[in-house]
Amino acid sequence: MSTVAEVDVVVVGTGFSGIGMAVALQDAGRSFVILEKADEIGGTWRDNRYPGVACDVPSHLYSFSFELNPYWSHTYSRGDVIQDYLLAVVEKYELREHIRFDTALHAADFDESSGVWTIATHSSDGSTHTVTARALVLGVGALHLPHIPLIDGLHTFAGELIHTAAWPRDSSMFDRRVGIIGTGASAVQCIPALAEDAEHLTVFQRSAPWIMPQRNSEYSDATIDRFRRHPALMRAHRAALRRRNDLRAVAFDSQPRLLELASRDARRHLANQIKDPQLRGKLTPTYTMGCKRVLLSDTYYPALARADVDVVTDDVVGVTPDGVVTADGTLHEVDALVLATGFDPRGSYAHLDITGRDGRSFAEEWQTGVESYLGVTMADFPNLFMLLGPNTGLGHTSVVLMIEAQIAHVMTLLDERDRRGAHAVEVRPELVPAFTREMRERSGRSVWTQGGCTSWYLDDDGENRTLWPGGVGEYERRLTEPSAVDFLFT
């Protein structure tokens, strides 16, 4: 085991969170190391490569405010295009020299006497190293750890079994009988591409999603050139996208009745694209719009209307070597089975071996119902910060806005800690239960708990520990001007 000299900050992960944090640390002149378990940067956009993978947030909003990109070709970008954007940011800011690829965080321990984290890492070649840091920032994300459903006999399937979050690079569905379980965001993007290639596609649907028209328009060469020559126009375009998207927060959080207008548009979209009344009935949602993520697609419904595609609404009760068994006793024979069953919402946080003050276990906190302050800090974990922690996800606009607010918050706390000559900064413990109550009470009025559905937004107890129940502007205000009395500097 070798020891690396102490740095100011260790950052874990190289998705939007880790890259944005690294740029801020570099601008501030702080020393840092980034740990990345894979052999390349990108997080979600590196790992998710299923057919049709894309982002349903406008590209000009799903990007860093400090690194606007005039060259987005479409309103909504494919996954590989977003990955290319992140690669360009890493190269422009010369971050690669700070990244330790193929290196995972093995364990981290906080020393109260010095305020230093001792971080053990494990590399893919079997080597181990130790890094000491005055702060630990976790940007490990939540949308990449596959959720594997508990289906009887799933392990016995003799064909190719694939989760959308772990799509093999060399896999082809051409001329195969394909089944796909799930109709969430990944499935809605994946199904049109699968329908084009497969001999026959069977879609196993538990609940029909709400689908809005995507209208993924292409930016003209003239518009791209104007954005390139006049960045102020690009910033204005981004601001307009932000205002439009953030209006949805009110409907989701406290006034679900406002969603009725949008649901009328969605029903018209369904009626325009699905003429068969029996199929249209299967595809009509039975819960309030917004209870689960509202999806955007112009190609999903036409794919389901194909003669070589079946939509099965009977419950999946088992899997055999030959296919999928539904509650009516039918065996649906398939050669390949795709699981579009989403992610573990606790992400990689719940698997981190991190020990705070007095032996407090970070992983146990996440397993039993993590409590935080503003989704960034936790009691008894000094000098530790989360990016996209509890209750900071969004269902209506770009999480990159949340990430940037959190990064500014972390930098403010680090600067204040150093200004005071303190070893450590942490949230006052008494603020954490109050914030948890606030999230519970505000979420209780939301469509996520009142809309008549179950979703990955809610934990096993029906509590929302995933989404922020408000607008981005409110969250930014609370983070960018933190009150020093809310924190302990020791």
C-alpha cells in the first residue's frame, strides 16, 4: 500500500457532479484528486448506452452555466453527444491529470483530532493506496446502479438477459424475439429502436406512462452560428428554457390540479398516434400525471402500434429458460429479455464504507433512511459533502442547476472554514430533523404521494427522499447564501 500526500479535497465520481466540482476547486487554487472506478469519465452518460439513450431535458439547460455549448444540434441530445460534451469540458480544463481512473473508494475514516479524512482506494489492477484530505465530496450519482426485479426463475433464462443500465457493446437484437419488462424512461427510449430490429417485440407493461410530444427540433446552422458569435443570445435562450421548465414545479409540488391541462395534451397525443381503441385503452394511464416522471417521445406510440409488437398488461409471474410467464398462464417465448426496470434510488451511496464521528456508518444511514441538511451535509460527518444527495433530484427541469448550487455551497463552507482557521465544518445536528420534517410535509402535498401510483421516488415507507419539493430558484437561494450559524466550525 502506498500513501499519497494530503490534498485539500478528494472528489468521488466524474459525472456532471464530479467534473463541476473539480472545475470549481481548480478555479479556487485548491489541490484535489478525483477517484473514478471506471476507465473513462461520464457517469450516467458513460454507463448507459442502450439503443435510443437520450436526455429529456433541453440540451442548453442540461449543461454547465460556465461552459455553454453553441453546437448542440437538437433541442434534446443523445447520450453519446452529452458524453462528448463532458469529455470536452475535461480536456478544456485539463482535469484528466487529477483523475485516478480504475480506482474506487474502498473506505474512508474521519479523524476528529485533525479534521482529516483518510481514504483507502482500490484499483482494478489490485493495488491499494491511501489519500488524506481535508474534505471529501461524493458525486457518485443515483441513476446507474441497476435495479434487478425479484421475478421467480429470472436466473434460469437461457437467452440473453440485459439490463438497460449495462447494455453490452456488441449486443444486437436483429431478427430476434425480444421481450422488455418495464415502460419507464429507459424503456420509452429503447423500445422504438428495438422494434426496428427485432423479429418480434413483446412489451410487458405494469402501468402505462404519461407521454408528451417531444418535438425534438433541430437547431439550424444559422442559429448555431448566432449562438457561437453572440453568447448573450445563448444565455437568453437558456434562461427562457429554465423559466418554462421551472413553472412545472408548482403543479408537481402543491397544485396537482394544474396538471390537468398538460394531461389533456398527453391524451390528445395518445389519440393521434394510436387509432386502435383496444391498444389505446392499454396505453391510457390510470394515475395522476406527474406521480411518475412525465416522459417525452414522438416515436414510442408508433412503435407499439406495429404489427410485430405486442403490449402485454398481465402481471409477470415468472421466467423460464424459454421466456416470460404472465398471470394468465401464457408463456411468451423470447430469445432476449431486456430489463428496463430502473435504478436503485439510493445509488452508490448506500454501498460506501465511510465512517464518521464516533464510528457512525454512512452506509447504514442510507440503508435505514438517510437524513441530511439540504441534501449536502449530514450530522456527525464533518468535512463531507454530497452532490445530488437526498431530496435534491428533480422531475421537472435540469439537475445540473441543483449541482451547480451545491458546488457553490460547498465552496462557501470550505472558504469560511479556512477563514476561521477551523479544522472542520459540519451542519448543526438539530437542523437535520427539522429539514427532514419539512421535506416530509411538503412532499405530502405533492402529486408524488397523492397521485395514486408507486414510483422509485418513494422509499419502502412511502417517504420521498429523492426529489426536491420546490422550484430550483428557492433551492439556489437557500444554498448560495447559507447562514454561518447553521454550521459548526471546530
